[in-house]
Amino acid sequence: METLNLTRRAALAGGGAALGVALFASRASAQTGPITIGCLVPLTGAGSIYGPGMRDAIAAVVKQVNGAGGVLGQQIQLVTEDDQTNPEAAVRAIRKLINVDKSVAVLGPWASSVAAAVAPLCWENQTLCAIVGSADSITRLPHQGFLIRTQPSISMQAARFGKLAIDLGGKSIYFLGPQTPFTQTYIDVVAKMAHDKGLTFNSQIYDGSKTSFRSEIDSMRQVAPDTVLLGGYVTDIAVVLRELYRANFTSRLIGFGTGVNTSLLQGMPKEAVEGVYAVTPSASLQGSAYQKLAALVGNPAPGPFEAQAYDMINLTVLAIAQAGKATGVAARDAIRTVSQGDGTVVDNAPDGLALIAKGQKVNYEGASGSCDFDQYGDIVAAKFKIERVLNGQITTVEIS
């Protein structure tokens, strides 16, 4: 009895913080075994340049959290699958992660086509899913809150592309790109921006699997645009740029960062890519979370998708801790509690876990930026990096 009285007096003396620790320990002891979280990223296929970095960022946080004692007194078990940047392969992989591995959350689907394919399986199985795929249509699905997106939606990205085209003096803007889940949204957003400014806008969608785009380029040249927006990925943009160079096409070119990057420069004639602009969502380079990510993975300059992956796993771990239960439903219900509001700002899971254990609220500010989500699960703000190929190298022009 004296032990019980001492415990009660200690709790009262310590206030809410000590009580929070006691409650945290109690609910942690009620659960056994590891908490499984799935990592579904492109290790092969078109997105393979990004998948390994995303996987490594997630794994590094899991190792850090486990080293600090885990969450709810349990270790995290990370299971990684390759989505192959292919919807069919991704569906097979996520079925394993959900049905066999019993993942409470799946993190990472990068391509929009992959994210759209796996999303229904997540909400049907009440599994939290954090995605990169940026097509607006994905988060408009009836996902019941089980989807969050750390990548800016394509509407937000398209608006930044359109702004750059207009800021650079474009008067006749032309979209040239493959059919993708986000192509029409991209066209609609930029077309409205151009028309509102009294500018000319035209577009053409091609089959990205073709080996030549000569006819599409000939058709575009008849319009004589001064600014061309390239909507493709590395493989098709490489073909387009070679053919534009052979045709002596000299108009301004702007592409996605997923298409105009260091991979594109490999094996390309220097003259064919010189001067091309690229726009890509940027990590929060000056933020403390980004600096912690860099130190954690041993890379002084992690890319935007690595930053987003870092945020996905930190948010998921904190949400599970806040909920006091390792289920997809619990994580879904707590994700906004730990990512926005008036809690203490934290930039990593271990610090946040310590505060949650004391009964305190946290507000996670991430490596990719402020992780505030709207009612659809989309982030509400993002920074973008404007780059340009100069002297055969990708050079940052601005971040805004």
C-alpha cells in the first residue's frame, strides 16, 4: 500500500508530465510484438532514381526510433517492396504488405499511376498510406482519410510551371508531353493562367512509349511557340530534346525535375540540353529537419523525395504514439494532431515521442516543409526549386 501511495504522490508532484509517462507506459504494455510498417517505393523502372533514397531515409528513421526504445514500447519492423514503377507490380506488393506482413501503414508510392492503383486497397483494409504521386484525382478518391500526400498536387506544381513560363516572358506557351494521370490537369491549369494574361496556349499529348516524336514536333513548330513545357520523364524527354536539337528549335524549354535532371544529362549531347529549365518541389533546405535528415543518411544534399519519405515515417510514428494504438485507423485519426496545431514544434520522431510520453502536444515540421494537410490529405504549401542546365550541369536558379 505504501508503494501505491508513493506512486500516487509522485504523479501528483510531477503534474501532467509524470501522469503522461505513466499512461504511455500502461498503454504500451498492453501491446506486444513489433509494429510493421510497409515501404513501397520504385527500386526499378522509371522511378528507380528516387526509390533507393526514399527507402534509405525511411530505414534510417526506423533505426533511430528503435534505438531510442521504439514506439509504445515496441520496435518497428520495416518491410520494403519494389513497386517497379508499375501499377500491377505495386498491387501485388501492397497486398503482401497488408495481408501477409500486416502493415499498419504503407509509405512511399511515387508514381501517380502506382498511387492510384494501390490507394483503394489501403482504405478498404484501413491501412494508412502516405504517397508521393501527385495527380489531383488520387486524393479526391473516397479514401476516408487513409491517404496523405507529402508531394505538392499537380495543380500546385502546374501553377508554378505556368508562373515561370510567364515570368520568363512567354507569350505563346505550348505543352508537349505524354499521357499521364496528371496531364490534363497540368494543361487546364496552365491554359487558364495563360488565357487570363491574354497569352496564347496550345498543347499536344503523345504516346510516351514511342521512339520518335518527329510528327509531334513538326506540328508544334507550325504554331511557333516561344516557350515549350515538357511534361515527360527522362526516357521520352531525351528523345524529344534530341529531335528538337536536330530541328534547330531554339525556343525556351521548361521541364519537370523528374524529367530534366542529372540522369537526363548522361549520354545526351551537351548542346541538346543546354539552357533547359527544370521545376521541382524543393525540400526545406534551411530547416532543422532537413539538416537532421542529411546527417542521418550521411548525405549533405538529400533530394525532395528523400525529404518527403523522412517526413512520412516521422509523421506515422508520431501519430501511432499520439493515438496510443498501432492500427491504421488510429494513425489516420492522429496524423493531423501531430502535424499541425499549437503543439511544441519538433523535427524528428524521438524528440516528439518523448514529449508525447509526457502528455504534451507536438507539431511536426518536416524536411520537405510544413506538413499541414487539407481535408483531402494534400499539403497546403510547398517550396519549388527552379534549375537550369548551364555548361552541361544542373544549376539552381532560385528556390521560392
